[in-house]
Amino acid sequence: MAAKLTTQALNRKPGDRDIWLTDPSPKGKGLLQARITTTGKKGFYFRYTNSNGGRQRLPLGSYDPDGISGLTLKQAREKAGTLSQLYQSGILDIKEHLEEQERIALAERKAEEAKLEAERIEAEQLSKRLTVRQLFDKWRQSQLINRKDGGAYVLRMFTKDVFPAIGHMYADEIKKGHIAEIVDSILARGANRVAKMVFSDMRQMFKWALYRDWIEYDPTAAIKKSDIGKKDTERERVLTEDEIVTLAEKIPEARLLPTTEAAIWIPLATCCRIGELLKARWEHIDLDKREWFIPAENSKNGVALTINLSDFAVKQFQTVYSMHHYSQWLYPNRKDTDHVCTKTITKQLSDRQRSEAMTNRSSRTDTLTLPGGYWSPHDLRRTAATLLAMMGVSPIVIERCLNHVEQNKMQRVYQRYSYQSEMNDAWKRLGSRLEALKSGKKVAKVTPLKRKA
């Protein structure tokens, strides 16, 4: 039996069967109902039709006129009103929705509890002394992770030179002498640049720790970076045209992969950096348009560049494509999950200029040694710029081909001419000259025209 839901009706005596009381409500919004059982128990329900067309009753709570151990009629109507709004918003399966919300709330509570517990444990750990290795791990997770390689290079340097010496020691025990010993041991093997880099990274790490009160003072503070080793010298190695001819003759003996050989000729033909080539993806190469787009994220200075490819350069890219067309990268790693390490080509060329082979490295030693001495992939970029100058190409066009940023701020702001046509011509002439040198042909020297005042 059913009747209208009122306070007076709720106070009636139970009958020989359940009594249902219904609150009047506009159609389609759900109904508030109350049930008086034969034993006298009284409770509220929200009645609605679910998405399958089935009638549902959702328990809201027991009835208590004082609102202490249950709901008053007013409170029940407010609760039903909230559910009615959900129902009208399109949530027809209210029971399932509320259960899902409860699960989400429970998960959030557990996550918050776990977070608080983790913070408590971390605070407890941070209150203890840290070894240099523990300090490094925290520094890496906080700071080095933001570097392009995630701090992998710094980790390798510290693993080799820092951790063996002081990794087990407490960070607050490290003194100036410990730092000096590490730097001196690196300098002793002639690695001047590495010594400066390791010192610079140690300084950053200890300053970071000092800021967090994990150490009382910075042990690197009293040492000047400029006092470490000799002053860095600027490399000036440029391959002569005769050396380029010799290089072309020596390459077959070196037994390089065709893609590695291409990585020699492409920097010479485009003035690119070896890292820009090894990070390149096929989506940036258009052999039909004869263009290579280097995005800003692949460029050392963060400036994008479009290179117009000569016939010579196109041949090299076609060689790479014939072997790596299956990948999105021109030079994929073994698992095809990323490009190869940017030092890969440098190591391969360096191995073939050694007098003795290194363990697990190429045995084709001394096969790429040239009269002018050791050369690296970056020297090829410098050589390309020098060849352009020898052919009379304007210095400003050469700088644009190298993707150098104009240092003069006024010129950078007001001189907006792209020099694209001149750059395209320069790359074309460079390709023709390299084609001749690679084939062993003698190339006539070019004398730049003198400009009138």
C-alpha cells in the first residue's frame, strides 16, 4: 500500500504489510519514498528508472524525527534533491555512479595516506647524513633529470672519477683536499676538459646540498675553475683538399658501414653538426624537394635550419635510406627505440686512427690516419666552411650555412634578409667540389674576387 509522505504519515503504526509513502515530485526527476515495515522500522529511499528501464530504489538512511540516529524528513528531501539533480544531468545509473565515486574517493584517500607516509619516511631519511653517492642520486633525480640525457653523461664521469674516491664518504666530511685529489688524478691522464667538467658538476651538486642544509659548507668554494689545468685551446683542424682525396682512397680499407661513410660526407656537404645528423628523422628529409629540415630541438643553438641538398648530398642520404628506411630515424639504435648515441660515429672514426686497437673495438687501426693528424666529425664541419671560403662564398653566407646566430644585436634585429638563395648556391657548389675530390679529380683553385672599396 502507498500513501503521501508526510511527518504525520511517518508516525503511523505499522500494519500487517509494508507501507510505502511517496513524496510528490515532477515526472522524470526520481521520487523520495519512505517504507514502514511490519516490525515498525522506517527508512528513506530514492526511486528512479535506470538506463535499462528498470526501477531502482536506493537506500538513503533510516528515519529519526530528531536527526540524531537517522534522517529527518527535511534531511531526506535534501538528499533526494541532490540525487534528483544528478539524475536530471543524465546520470541514470545513480547507484553505480555513487559506488564509483566512493571507489575514487577511497583511492584518493589511500594515495594521500601513501604520500604522507612517503614524505614522513623521506623526512626521516633526510634527517640522517648522506654519503656522496646518496647525495648524487638525490641531485640527479631533482636536477640532472632535466638535462637532455637525464644526467647519464655526468653519471658516467662520476662513476669513473668521483665515486671510487669519495662516493662512500659522508657528504659533510668532504674537504677541499678531496676535491683537489680527484681533479689532479684526472689531469694526470691528460684529460684537461674532463677535469673542468667534473669539477663544475661537483660544485653544482655541493651548492645544491648546501642550500638544503645537508652540508655546512661547499668544499669546492675555495677552488677556482680557471686554476684547473691548462687553458682550453680552440681546435683549428681542417682537412686539406689533398687529405679529402686521401680520405676517399682510405675509406674502403677501413671497412666502415655505408651509413658511417655517409656520416663523413654529409657534414662535409652540408656544414651540419654530427649530432644533428644522428638525431635526424626521415620526416625531416624530402629527397624530392632536395631539402633537410633541422628542427630547433635537434640544433645545438636551438635555431631551426633548412638545408638545400646538392646532388652529392642526396646520394649520401639515399645510401642511408637504403639501409634504414624501416625506421623513423636515419641512424636508429639497435632496438629502433631512438637514434644512436651521438658519439657513435666519433668513436668509430677515432678507433681507425689509433696505433693500437682497444678491447672490443675495431681492429682496423690506422686506416683513416691522415697527414695532418687526428681529425673528428666536427673538423669536417670546419673543413666544409673552409672549402666554401676557398670558393669565394661570402663570410655571411658561410655563417648562415653553419647556422650561426648573428652576434651583432643591431644587425640581428634589423637585417632580416634570409640569404636562402645564396646558401642554396653555396651548398650546390660545395657538393660539386666534393664530388670531384671524392673521385680523385684535381680541382682548380678558386681565387675570390677582390671587392672594391
